[in-house]
Amino acid sequence: MAEQPPTTTLGVLSGAHHFRIVGHLEQAPLATPNENSEPSFRPICWLYGSFGCGKSAIAQKIAEGYSRRGQLAASFLFFRNAGSRSGMGSFATTLAHQISLNLPEARMMIEHTIAEDPGMAEPTRSLESQLQNLVFGPLLACLTGSDARSDDPYLVVVDGLDKCMDKDGMAAFIDFSIQFFREYRIPLRLLVTSRVEEHIRGRVNDGLEVAHLVDLSSWTSRADIERFMRLFFASAQRQDRALQALGELWPGQPDLDRLVEYRDGSFIFGSTVATFIIKGPGETDARTPPQRLALALEINRGIDGVYAEILSRASHVPHFLAVLSTVACAQTSLSISTTSALLDLSTYDILRVLVLLQATIQVPGRDDIPVTVFRTSLPDSYWTKVGRETSTRLHLTILT
């Protein structure tokens, strides 16, 4: 299998920072805490930062490490506009299911609770009740007095909490978790990643005695971004004889410096720009990578200019406006087959548009899997380029 250019932060950022965060998670409590000093033991690690700075990559790496040694209790990934992954309806029951598989001692308690009260597993039950009876209660029961060391704890990972559309449920989870760890000290840690939006910040700030806040954006250096992009281009050159003719140090340092300056604090931006330079917006793009590099250097500073350029280069394809409007603006992520049925177009027509946008959209391998938009603000870039009025007229035509 051909080596793929790195498109995430796993190989660039997560190494050193992974160990720093694990150090926070595996910190043991003081035998005799001093109430007058700063808290030394905080079992919640809240990893936050701007879009694309690598939060999920680090959470994934840490979860994989805990899983390999049998210490991952459960994990949950929120994803905006993705059904149950964008709300709290199945949050507690999903965690409970994983806990029952990973900690057999907790399984009997969870099964007994549901047998006694089948409604406990229903989304109509309050989140606080489900967290108490299906998640934290069983963990407390099986880890209290257990052989697990305080410096080798079990871990629960909640990734992308800011993508949860249920703001009340999000607040309830934060409040419950903080209160639980205020009351109990067991070999259990909670790793949460999110962008710290205002409704999150206020609640987390109320629990700083048990929550360690880690600003990943402040850890992401210019050197990290530069190394990432250099590795990307080097990997692409190893697979392309024509690119090798450009020399090992292509792009040159001045051009690379300008690309890094445009990164907008985001690894995702770096990946998008690099992918655009190497692959272009699609197979119909006859320009060479050096020509696309020159174009990238002329694009308006920031990520929106890059997305606008990619969109404009694919806009000539039939049904482009209909497909992109539907994919970008749907409240729930749509599959290729669903988009095809909604627009009364063939899957070929849908795919012909999507494959030209693979720098901004992840095209699934099957028609029944939802299409993923890499950047949630893509609709803003899109409206800027094609105009809200044009798209509104188009969808009124489709619906009538």
C-alpha cells in the first residue's frame, strides 16, 4: 500500500503533548491535601483550543494508549449534525455499554439497574439520573477499594463536547462530572476536548479545583505547522517522480514561510492548503503543483480564501450548486444515496461534484455513509462565493 501524506496532527503534534497530558491524567492525589494551597490533584483534564489545532488527534492517541493496556473505561465522540452523535440522547447509554464491556465488575450492576428499571436506558430519562446509575455509579462501585493504582487510573474520553447541540445536556454533564469528582477520589480520570465557548467556559471555571484546563492552541507552535507541511510535501514527492524533479526542498523556505503564516492557527488549514497544492480541486485541474503553489500564495490570507478558491474551481460541474448547497446546509449529515434521492439526481452526478471537493469534504467509500464536511463554517465561505439568493432560488425550485 502506498504511503499516504500525513493529513492529521498525530505524527507531528501529539507525541510530546501526549505525554504532558498523560502526566496530568495520571497524577496521584496527595495523601493529606492542603486546603490552603493550589489543588495538586485534578482528575478532569479539559483540553481546549481553536478549530483544527489537534484536540481530537491527541485524544485519540491517548485513548488508544489506555485501551492497549486495558484501562480505557469508555469514550464518546460528538459530531455536529450527525444524529445521535450530536446530542445527549444516547450519550450515557453508549458510555454504559462500553463500561460493561471493559469493566466486567461494573456490568452486573448496570444490567441489574436496567432490569429493575427498564426506563433508565430510555432517552426520556434525565441525563443526571443516567449518569449516576449507568456510568459514574457503577464506576464508583467497582473502583472503590480496587487494586487499581491511583497513578494508573481508568479513563473516560469525551471528544468534541462543543459539537453537542443539546446545550442543557452539555451543562448537566459538566456540572455532574465536577460534582462527582469533588466528592470522590477513585482511580478514574475524565478527558474532555472542546472549543471553550462561553456557555462551557463559565461552568468549567466553577470546577477548577478538580479540572485542569489545557490550552492546546498555546502549545501549537509555528515550528509544528512548518514541520507538518514539510512532511506532507516530502511524502508527496516520494510518490511522484515529477515532483521529485522540483528538488528535495520544494517548496522553498520563503514560500513555506508564507504558507505557514496563513495557517490561521489550524492544522486543518495547513492540510487543506497542502492538499490543494498537490492534488488541486479535482482531476480536471490541468495546473501543476508549482502553479497551484503560486495561486495559493496569492489567495486572501486565512482559511476562507482557500475554501473559496477550491469551490470556485469546481463550480463549472453540472449540479455543483445543488449538491454543495444540500451537503453544506443540511441540518444532519446526508449520505450520497440520500442526497441523490432528495435532488432526484444519479449517484454518479452527486459523486462527480464531491470528488472535486475532497480537500473540503470527506467522500465516504459507500453510498449509505454520511458525507463529512471538514470545516463547520464551510457554509459561510460558500455563501460568500455563490450568494445566498441564488441558492435560495435553486432550492425553492427543487422543492416545488
